[in-house]
Amino acid sequence: MDVFDGDPRKWPTFIANFRSLVHLTVQSDAQRPAILGQLLSPKLRSGFSGLIANPAMYRELLQRLHKLYGNPKTLAKTNLNDLMSLPSLRSEQCSDLETFFCKVSRPVSTMKLCGLVHDLKSSALLEHTASKLTPRLHERWLSYERGLPPVMTLETFVERLQAVLQFCQRRC
């Protein structure tokens, strides 16, 4: 399991893994905060040292971490910023497509995991993200989009981008 460094983008995956591997399997509240402390970056470990050291404060420690890093508004803002600052796809080479796919897929997956349905359905955000494709792929996306139901989402975009990437990888 990776150490959590305070990046809100990484919180949903971190806490899901922590719950599965530690919270639900380790029975002792004395051990849980000690393990959690080892999975926090030195900066966070230092900042929460008082809570980590006291097993009775385990629940409060989780609540504080969640308020700071798992707040839906923070996650929405972070993922929105990631998509808004997305660089344009440089070429249609497999390596560039894969990099672009990962940069789009990560925030979209996080939005889905956190239940940020409104953001996933944002037509403005979808149009902005699609505009980062190469001109040829953008035109293909618009043609594809015309043949689908009226409600397109970022998830649909990621699925289509994944299909394009898989096609590219099969050609190589």
C-alpha cells in the first residue's frame, strides 16, 4: 500500500485500500492508528502525531483526515482543475494516447468513486476535455457523439478513448 502524502486525488484509493487491508481486518484499535501512522507521509505523521499516539483517538484521526482530504467539494475542485488544465493530445501515437487516457481517466474514475455525478454529466466539461484531442480524433468523437443518446458523460468519453487506445495498441 502506498504512503498517503496529502494529495486529495489519492485519498479515495488510499482510504478504500486502508479500510480493506487494515480497518476491517485488524481488530485492535491500538494497532490501527499505529499502522495508519506508518502509511502517512512524514509531514502528515508529524501533524497528526498526537492522535496517532493515542488509540482512543483513532476514530477522530480518521474523521479529521476525511474532512481534510476526502471532502467531496475538495475532490470535485481538484478533479475539475485537473481536467481544465489538461494539456492537448500531442499526437495519435500509442504512447501519447496512453498518457492522455490516464490523465483523463484518473479524475473521471475518482469523480465516479466519490459520487460526483453532476460533474460527470457536465456537458461543458465534456466539451472542454474533448477539445484537447487531436483535430482528427476530435472530429471522430463528434461523429461518434452524434450517433449516441443525448446525454453524454465523461464516462462515455473515457470508454471511447479506451477503445481508441486498445485499437492503437493492437496495431503496434
